[in-house]
Amino acid sequence: MKNYYDILGVKKGANEDEIKSAFRKLAHKYHPDKKGGDETKFKEVSEAYSVLSDKKKRAEYDTYGKTFAGGSPHGQGFGGFDFSNFQGFQGNFQEFDLGDIFGEFFGGGGFSAGQRRGRDISIDIELAFRESIFGTERNVLIAKVGMCDTCGGSGAKKGTKMTACTGCNGKGEMRETRNSLFGSFTTTRQCPKCHGRGQVPESPCETCRGEGVARRQEEIQIVVPAGVSDGEMIRMPGRGEAAAGGSAGDLYVKLHVKKDSDFTRDGNNLTISLPIKLSDALLGGEYHVRTLDGDETIDVPAGVTHGEVVRIRGKGVPHGRNTRGDLMVRIDIQFPKKLSAKARELIEKLRGEGL
């Protein structure tokens, strides 16, 4: 994944003016028409600026590491357009803003129109601590734009046929030539009438009105793997909203793990506190310890110190194939707050023995 902030040489919290200033300097430095320019670097900084100068794209990039605007699922800026063919940059380069001009001319989608893509969806689910350790499954009901159940996504009324689109002559795309500051440009875009399918329904479906997609409720099964952490994100490709004639977006599931009253997690290990009596700390003893798999019996060695850890192997967090971390049992010696006369007498004798 490209780090657009590093490419422009700005911090992640940089404001719009700082980003614009950094882009101008680098674009002027690397422009291929200049002596010593670098076409690859120029494309790279232009791509970075096209994302970071757009609030929506920047928010998507900061969250997911990529952008989804304009039908480009990977946020690849200008789609490999050859800037070396541009003329007229010398001298007056700093008089205009490339990002603004490209955004207005191409509607924010860059030079490559690409296939339409549905909107991404983000949801949050809460997990019990045990569910985060061993994994679980959840069924959630989401209201979203999906494939029309009535027509199966064709957009045609049942029993009717599809005909060739008259807007694109059945090709699914249209060529468009525009004049701009840089000269004439010919671009290819998806046919808006048939959404790139090349065919339109003879009689449109009454549910989706010929679009092939409609808003509906869909039950989605989410498989949460073992060993997930609080704040972790699960990406489910193609489970977001559908787009007529295009691909569906993704579903992002953010996990929130409830804290446990006994266990804490440290990487792949779990930690639990075990209160023991002072006499057992001196003489040793047998204790039952709660684990996520059931109770385990451990031997507390004589002379154990407060805060010492006893390890129970293989009772921690699952990771890899058939591998688990350990359960760390932290000894908590319970010192009596009150002593009976007999107990005090015995302890005085111990003191006399140098203990």
C-alpha cells in the first residue's frame, strides 16, 4: 500500500494548504517537460494529491488504506494517464491547480472510467470475551441496495426478453470527446442507459424499474475467527451495496470486545489473578484455577512470592494451526487484616525463628 503522506512529504494531520503547497513544489520539480523531470514521480505525487486533497477520498484512505470514489476500487489516482503528452506546462505551471482541474473535468473519477461499484457498508458488532478468543458466527440483518429478487438482477419483467441498447448499440460503453485546457480528450465511459450491460429490458421489472437492483433487507452471516482483538476490522468483499451493471461494494465489520472480569489479554497469552493464603505461600498448596476451557488444578510451590507467575501452557489465545498461547496465573498473596490471639502467638514464634 502506498503511503500518500510520505510521497508528498507531509504529516498525516497536514491541512489542505500544506498538502497543496507540497504538491505544487513536487509537481514542479518532477514535471516531465522540465529538465531533470521524472514522469514516474510526477504521476505518483499527482495520485497522492488527488486523494489527500479530496475530503471524502482522504477519509476513506485514512480508514481503509484505499479509496472507493469514482468507480475506482483501489484509489489509483489518474489510472496511468501519460502526463508526458501534455504541452504548455513550462513557465505557467504554478498558475493553476492540477487536482482541481482534473476533478472538475472527469467528475472526480480520474482518467479511467472503470466499472461502476456499489457503496461500501460499515457496521459494528459486540463480542463477549470468550467469543473473541474462540471465534463465533453472527447473523445480521442489513437494509441495503442489493440484487433485485423479482427479476434476478436482469431488470426485465418475468416472461419478457432483453433487447440491444440503443444508446450504445449494444456495446455497453460510449466514447466521449471533450475540449479542455490541455486539448481534446477522448474518454470511454459506461453507458448510462444500460449500465454497461449492452442490453435493456423490453418491459422493465416493476420492483426495480429496470435497474436490476433495489433496496431490501438482507441477512448476512458473519464468521468471526478465533483470536480477534478489540477494534479489529473484518472485510467481506462484495457484501456491500450492489450497483446496476457493476460490482458490489464491500462490508466492513468492526469488532468491539467486552472486557472480562477475570481475564486480561496480552498478545496470545491470557492472565488471571489467583488469591492464595499466606500459609500456602510459605508451605505450598494445591489450587483450582478457572480457565476458558474449564477448571485446572495447579500446585503452588512453597516460598512463592507475591506477583509471581505460574504458567499453564496451551490455555491462551488460539493462533496459527492448532497453536495456542498460555494462561499466566499471577499469584496474589492475601495478607490477613486481623489476627486472632493464637495466630499472633504463632507468628511471634515464627519471628523468633527468623522467619
